[in-house]
Amino acid sequence: MTALTITLCFTAILASSCLLGSAPERENGFVKVKKGDSLTMECTTTDTKFDNLELLARIPNKHVVMVFDKNTDSKNLGMEYSGRVTSSGTIDKLSITISNLQLNESGLYIGIYSKYDLGQQQIVKEEGCSVLLFVNDVDKTSPPEKSTGKGAFTLSEPLILIFALTACTMVIVFFLVMWVLAPKVKALCVTRADDTPREYIPVYEDMHRVRK
């Protein structure tokens, strides 16, 4: 039962990830783009007293994408993102676009607002936006695949894996059912065999009577 539970959970998680990744629009903070494409995020807050907005990328280590300063209305970009980041709007509603994304830039992107609270004498932070980004490797120089028939279609690797896991799950369920039910069916058959009344077969007269 443990193996069955793990298989079912893994199948459900993988199916959810594939559905989110295949959707043309972002859902639940998950975005899937092609290599060389752009990502646009919108960070918002209801607190207008924040002074800075810092966009960080965890891929998996932390990288500073951009730091926007409200007081000077300036932005500082990380070295690897120089010339690839643009922004528009005010700090409480800022749209940020990262262009020419690469495979090694897949990861979690988080926009953090910050301000210095004089009363508490400490820096107060708040998350303004977050996106889980996955960059696909696409060879744009190769021609698109052609269908070989009217109903021809291709399956992505995640979908093939889902079908394989589903098949494995069905096999596991079958063997579990057989393992549980087989002894009970056997015992039931033995019990019925013992309880079945035996038919009395009349015996002809004793041999000595027949001889007479």
C-alpha cells in the first residue's frame, strides 16, 4: 500500500506540473518560456512607504536581478542581467521584464519590498511578487515536425512518463488485489467443498444374495 500511495502522489504532482507548464498563460505563479524569450513580472504593494524593491533570482543560489530605489528613481542591475532588464511604473506597481532568458536562468524569482522603520529601528520587508520560471531548450534552426497522418500527434516526455506511471500503478493495484483476494477465494472454495453434502449411491444387494 505504501508503494501504491507514493506512485499515485507522484503521478498527481507530475500531472499538475505538466498542466501548469503547458498552459499558454501563467497559472499559480508558474511560467514556462522558450530559450531566448522574455519574462514580465508585476510587483505591487498597498504600502506606499516602501523605499526599495529588490528582484532576486534563486537558481538555486541567490542572484540580484535588479534593485529599484524610490528616492533616486534609479535601478541597479546584476552583472549577468546588464542590458536585459527594463521596468516601468511606480514602485508600488512596477512592471519588470527580463529578456533573452537562458536555460541556466530557470528558477524562482521574488520581488522584495523594503523600508527602514524608525519606530522599530529595523528594516521591514514584504514580498511583492514571485514567479517560478522554467526555460525550455528549443532549437529554432531545425524545421518543425510534420504529422504523418490525419490523426497524428506527438506526446511530450512528461506525458509519456505520466502514462508509464499510470500503467505501473494499475499493475501494482492488480497484484495487490490478487495478493489480498487469492487466499480468501481459496479458503472459500475449501469451505464450500467441505460443506457440500455427499450424494448417497445405493449399492446393489450383497454379492451373496445375487448369487442365490
